[in-house]
Amino acid sequence: MNENKTAGLLIIGNEILSGRTQDANIRFLATRLGELGIPLREVRIIPDIARTIVETVAEMRARYDHLFTTGGIGPTHDDITSACIAEAFGVPWEKHGPSMALLGAHYGEGNFNEARQRMATLPRGAVPIPNPVSVAPGFTIGNVHVMAGIPRVMQAMFEELAPSLERGLPVTQAAVHAVGIAEGDLAAGLGAIQDAHPALDLGSYPFERPDGRRGAALVAKGTDAAAVSQAHEAMLSLIRSLGFEPVEGEALP
Amino acid sequence: MNENKTAGLLIIGNEILSGRTQDANIRFLATRLGELGIPLREVRIIPDIARTIVETVAEMRARYDHLFTTGGIGPTHDDITSACIAEAFGVPWEKHGPSMALLGAHYGEGNFNEARQRMATLPRGAVPIPNPVSVAPGFTIGNVHVMAGIPRVMQAMFEELAPSLERGLPVTQAAVHAVGIAEGDLAAGLGAIQDAHPALDLGSYPFERPDGRRGAALVAKGTDAAAVSQAHEAMLSLIRSLGFEPVEGEALP
């Protein structure tokens, strides 16, 4: 039986909910967590409202083995994630000595103002996640990993954190594109393949190519690489049985 | 007092959680809902697991005036959204006469197989949302609007639905880019502008340009267009007071 740990992702901030910004963090984390065998089970995007953050963190950290958050740890008034995490854990939010020293040295005495000192203020008991891009750290407290929202900073923090995460069985995927076949003609055969491999997730994702050709990406996914391979072969056969030549999709990790 | 209705968005399907697919629906809906004065308050992305869908629909539709869902209404075995919505509402999931007729005529008798008939099977009481792209409808039941996951189809369904949604006060935004100034030097002044306009959401979103220049986008947002304009002027003055020339950001609707 697969005992993989699970992950949730909480994206905090108004810029995606208003449509101002296109999300650029979900796919990176979904892919990397899959590679580490810590599959991502849920994503939530919420505004920077304190009560909403506190309640959502409490709920999601109870539901998943790991909760990753992005956004809201900068120096401005709308950066309230860190204080809210402290509240969710019922611990003080206080200046963190080593981070104060680190950021103080980075900014220099005259520039290490009150706003920047907030970035060195952490929930008591938090362990900083180094930030090789712009110094101000993320942190881990309990099963919650708090990261920046800027993609390049978030990615760097995640890679600092990754070696300390207990890995599970990597999730293997195989994909094939059925170009020119409608999903409705694939459904019965695909359902039969799913029935033959109940431990796998088989998905069908319809698409329309820029040239107007329609079809579906058939994806088999699971931690049993041999079963994924068998299901993949069966999907190739299904497409050929309908008179089409399958187009190999990228085999994601 | 602003009495705008609120919206939640539920994205159903494994392809985004696995990292296989980049989300392409959140930004469209966030923008359009803002224009209609029905601000988007939360997004969740969940896998196609029946219990998860049923529970999340029940929770989110109680929390927001409107719940929009995307994904999982095609013909394959993993398209379980429609049946789960029926369960969440406690109504039968049954063949819908007009949709059966519509899809039967579209596919032709020999091709209107069992899989495709599932796309004409709706929760009792649902009202179809027309699909001008590929015929198979979405539907509205209660305050839940169920749409396809393919962006072009989803967008077409949303525009069919939009005229029937009660509009609120449109959310106005004004943005300005502070290029070359660190957030930590803007924080105090921005906090003062926020204090002067408590009804607005003021946000600071740090960025790094492809050319390596850093800065922050300062955004003022709210339903009081005059206040947004005043806050925008104050943000321009703040940047100039620090010795920089503000760069106008796109003023989103």
C-alpha cells in the first residue's frame, strides 16, 4: 500500500483573485511535489484577510501532511501571513534573533527600518528557510512551510527546503494524445482500462490545438510504474483500434 | 455600504494538481467577475474524487453568493462533476429531455452512445447553460454554475450566463509601478495611504523585470472609483517623494 505523504498549497494574496496577475507558482510546486512523492491534493487561493488566513491554515494543516503557503511575507502593510501563522499556531510573533542579524547586515543600519524588521519577525519556534535570492527568509513551523510569492524566490526557498522533506514513492505519469478522436468515442475503452488498473488515476483531458484539431490527452498516473506502463500500452492500443495513430505526450515525472 | 455579491471558484480535476497543465481559467473568471461587480473571493482546486467534490461544493456554495465550477462534465469515466452536484443538492441525476434531443441531433443516432448521453444527464432542476462551441451544455442549479474546463468552452459558457447574473458595483483598480524602489522603502508611506482609505484594498506586489530591475506594483482597488483615484494620486506622490518617477501600470477594470 502506498503511504505517500500528502501536500496542500495555500496561495495568499489579492492579486490573483482580482485577475491582475496570472498564477505562476501552482505548476512548479505541483510538479516538484509529485517528483518528491508528496502529491499535491488541493490548492486554495485566498485574500489577505487575517481571519480567512488563520482559519484556512488551521483547516488545511490538519488535513494534509504538509501545507505550503506562498505570498504575504514582505515588508508592506498587506503582508500579514507570518503574523497569521503565529495566530494559527497560538504562539507569539516575535523578532527572530538570527534573522534580525542577517537582515540588519544585509540592509545596513540606516536602512533596516521598521517595515523590514517585520521580515525578521517570525512565529516563536519557526525555523527559517533560507532565501538565496533576496535574503529575507521563509520559515517552517510544524507541518507548515511559509514561502515568498515571487516565483523565483519561492522556487529557491523550495529547493532549500526540499532535502529536508521525507520523500515518498514518486508519482509516475504517462500521457498519449489522441488527435482527431472525440472523447465520447474513447470513453468506453478508457473506462475499461481504468477498471483493469484500479490503483491508477486515468484521466482524459480534451484539447483543441492551435491548428483547430481536437482530441484528448489520455494520462495514466500512479506510484506503480509497471502498472502505469501497462495502462499506457493499453491506451495506445485503444487509439489504434479506432483507426488513429497515437501521438506520444510528454512523460512527466 | 457596498452590497456586492460574492463569488467562489472551484476547479475540479487532477491535471492542474499534477502539474501536467497550467491553469488558464482563473484569471479570465477573476477579471470578468470583477467587471460584473461580483468579486471572486476564493479559488479551490481539487481532484476528481466524489466525496471531495460533494463536500467542497456544499461548503463553498454556502459561503458565497455564487459558486462557479470548471471541469469534469465531459463523457469519460473521470467526468463526475455533474453527478456529484446532484448529490450535493440531494436531487436525482437524470437524463434531461431537451439536452438529450439537442445532443442526439448533434451527434446523430449511431454516435450518441452511452458516454455522450452522460453529457445530457443533469441534476433534476438544473437549467442548462448553452455551449456555442461544442454543444454539450453546462448548467446552473441553485447558486452553482457548472462549466466546462476547456478555456474556450468555459469562456463561451460564462458569456452565455453573464447577462442573467445580478451585477454589483464594478471593482475599480488603479496600479502604478515603482521601478527601482524596494518595497521596504515604500511600506510606511503605503501604509499611511491605506489608513487614509480604509474602504479600499491597497496592495504591494514586488516584481523582478526580465532586465533584472526590481520594484513593486502598487495597486488600489475598490468599488468607490473616486477613492481609488485619490489613492492612486497619493501613490504617485509617494514614489516621487522618494526621488523616482512612477511608471503607470495597466488600469484593470
